[in-house]
Amino acid sequence: MALIPYRPFGLIDQLRREMDQVFGAEPAEPGMELAEWTPAVDIVEHDDAYEITADVPGIEPDKLEVTCENGVLRISGEKCAASEKKNGGYHRIERSYGRFARSFRLPDSADLANVKAKSKNGVLKLTVPKTKESKARRIPIS
């Protein structure tokens, strides 16, 4: 009996990749575009910073990598499959494993030199402060 991975969101992932291409999202590095899974990400803009939150369940912080280069923030990592087998092996495998990479082009107001990253309980939280020059200020009228 052959095991076939269960991919309930396969078509949605394909649509997301196609929409990313249409709207100019950064392409994945070679070999990463066919990743088995992609972590869900929320991006919120605050007055003084951007907050990026990614769901990375089961990934230790030392298996994650966050890089910033030329205005692009990149999150990558690997979720390793459990190698333990009991009672003759698995009967069903629904959880996805493998490498992933997500890239985001940030606006010029992002201060990429001072990005902070925390990982806790399977959630990676990045705080990207805004540069002082980009913050709104009131202009006095004479």
C-alpha cells in the first residue's frame, strides 16, 4: 500500500503562488517553489513598526532563518518529519514536512537594520521598526 500525502489546500496554495506572481511578490529560491507547505503569515502596520507573525508549528528556533537584504525580508526553515514508527508504521500522514521560504518586499520606511525576531509556541514574531524620517509629523502653518 502506497502512502499518498493529504494536501487539503493544494489548489489554494497554487492560487496563492499565482497571485504572488501577478502582484510582484518575491519569487522563491530555486527548488523552493514546490514546497510541501508554507506557513501562514499576518502582516500588520502600526504607527512605529511593521509586525509580521508566522505560524511555524513544530520548528525549533535554530531551524529558522530570517534575513534582510535590499528591502526584502526572507523567512526560511525546515520542518523535519518524525522518524519514529510504531506497530508496523503509519497508516495516514496529513501533516506536511520539508523546507519553506517566504519573502516580503518591505517599504522604504522599514528599518531593516533593527529587526527583532522571537519564536514561542510555534509562532515566529518579527518586529520591523519604521525609520524616524518616515513617521508622520505635523507641519506648522505660518
